[in-house]
Amino acid sequence: MSLLELQSELKKFNQASKLTGAVQDVDRLIEVLVSAREEVAAANDPHSTSLTLTKLQNPVSAQLDAINTDLGRVHKSQNAFYKSFARAFKDRGTLPTDHDPMGSQTALINRAIAMHLLREGQFGVATTFIKEAQPSSQTTSQPSSQSQPQTPSITISRPDTPPDAMITDAAIPSDLMAFQSQALQEKFAAMYSTLTALKRRDLYPAIQWARENSKELEARGSNLEFELCKLQFIWLFKGPFFNGLPATMENGVPGALRYARENFASFQQRHLREIQRLCCAMVYSQNLADSPYRTLFDITLAFDEVASSFTREFCSLLGLSAESPLYVAATAGALALPNLVKWTGINKAKNTEWTTQNELAFETPLPKSMLYHSIFVCPVSRGQTTDANPPVILPCGHVLAKESLQKLAKGSRYKCPYCPSEGVVKDAKEIIL
Ligand SMILES: [Zn+2]
């Protein structure tokens, strides 16, 4: 089965597996029951009550049948897709399913998923997930639930969700508690409300945040605070026709000038030249589009750029990477999958086995943004260097593992395996990647 066919199967599955029909039938059943209850309450006499209940039997069982038919359709489409999925992969070789290094790490994986959901702003889903990911001993109903030790409980709610959408007092297993889901949730809620404001072209919440964290941002060498203020200046400069703000003295060129006077002073040391350029543009305010300042004032992408750099700085001040680690890991895994499947197929044909437990037998090309920790493989021993056996650089510039050099050396002297140069072992310098 080709990938294209699988994609069309997936499309079919997505359409057929919708629960809309079942939900509608459940709603209809509820309607029938509610109206029967009203009838009983209104009549308030035993005879008509039993009549109402008798009349209820047929429509209820019909409705239940309808729900079952709806669910049956969904199950059928799930089965059909499962089969085509399995078939698609059978044709491409199988994965080494006997080797599952993550098998014993359920808690870590659950934590990564919960964290991902929190970071994505899916607070409701995260809460449900955290609740349901508890060890089964806590979730299975036990008759004497009072005698159980109290599970730590935490109130998780997104500040801007209506009360009925809040889930409170979800019991959190201790290791999930450890990453302080509620505190993080509040932080991410703040992040999302700032990002929403940025989408509306409202820079104030972001500027406010940058100002509050000014010291930390500066320590990181971040220009975010200035970039935000600069954008606010340009935004005002462009005037009511462009920004849709009221045509007052707070807006347009006078508004921008006032904003600059009130806010740019603290940036003078680091960004003087740029501030000068921004202010010189005043001269061209009538025909900015034809001026040398045209590019400086082109802010087509500026809001998206500050939004992504805001996200990055916000996450890094929380000690988190800008991209969700789960997203990066899953994407990298998906990129590596075709090679892995191919390699497994070749190995099976040759009847060889997976020999290394902690590394892959082939290289996976990943985009630069996904490379974090460089590794070095010694060209002599073909082994990966470790803390105990670090890479060393020879004065000629060639690099190999320390143990390989020691093996090559005769006494204190060595001959480089890659070029004619010779030297003494103690001149080789350890390198840290
Ligand atoms: Zn050399």
C-alpha cells in the first residue's frame, strides 16, 4: 500500500469516525427522557405516570439502538483503518518491537505529555490527562476509599475559563506534582493572554512583561524589551489610518514622539543608533514609503517576530526550551522512522541483529534546529567518545579518541594516522563538545 493510499484511508477514517451522530442520538434520548419527566411531574397521578413510562419504552430502546448503530459505524471505521495501517507497515518491513527503551519510563513519558499539553495551552486536556494518568491502584474503585492515604490534591483551573469548565481538586501523583502543574499553568495562561494581545496588535502586556523581567532579559543579551518598544513607536507613528487607534495626540507622529521621549531613554546606551534613525524618520513622515527609512518602518512580519521571540524568552526564563521537547522528539522520531524501517528490513534479510543498545546504527539527518548535543565518533576505533575516553586534538589538527591515541603511541611519541606529522602524546589536547 502506498503512502498516498494510506493518506486517503486516513481521510476516510477521519470522516467516518466522527462521534457527531452518536452525540446527537444521545441528545435526542435525553430530550425524550426529560419530556417524560415533565409529563409525570405535571400530571402528578399514578395512573398517567405508569402510562407515560410504558409509552417511554419503545422510543428509548429505539434511541439506544440508534446510538449502538452510530458507535458500531465508528468502531468499524477504526478497525478498517487499523488494518490498512498495519498493512501499510507490513509492506515496509517491521520495527524492532522487542526493544522498547521507553517501556519502563511510563512516568517520564506521562510527564512529558502533560507538560506538552500545558505548554500548548490545552489546560483542560492536561488536567484530565494528569488525573487519568494516575497509577491504576488509585483510580480503581475500592470499597474503603476513606481508609486510603490521602492523595495530594491540587486545584487546577485556567483563570479565564468559565467556572463550569474548571476541573478542581484533581489528585496528582507525586511525580507529576513535582513539576508544579498549577504554577506552570498560571504562567502559561499569562503567556497565552499576552500572545493573544499581540495578535490584536496590542503590545502593552508584552512590554509590561519585558519591563518586569528587564534585568533577566538583559543578562541573557536579549533585545526583546527594546524591540517591543520600537514596534510600539512605529505602530503609533503610522497613525490612525494604519493602526485603527483613535486620532488623538496619543497617536500618529506626535504620539510616537511622546512615546519615544517617555520610553527610549533607558535604551540609549545600547541602542542609540537605532533610536536616532527612528527619530530622524520624522522628517519623512509625509512620504515614508519613498524614504531611506522604508525598510525600518516595514512591520509586515514584526508582530510575528516579536511574538516568537517573546515565547522563546518567556519559556527560557521558566527554564524551558522554546519548542516543546515532546514535539521535537516526536518530529525527530518521525523523520528517523523511514530509515529505521529500511535498516530493520535489510538486517532481517541478512539475518543480523541489533547490537548496540543505546545508539542507532545509522545517521539520522535532522534539521539544524533539532541538533542539541554533538557527539564525536573516533575515526580510528569507530567508537563514540565518552567522558572517560574523550576526544583529543593533535597539533596537526586531527582528532581522535584518547584511548586510540594511547594505543597508537610508541612510548611518549605518536605518528598521526591521517597525516605525516609526528609528535609527543602530551601535546594532544582534550576537546569538549
Ligand atoms: Zn594529523
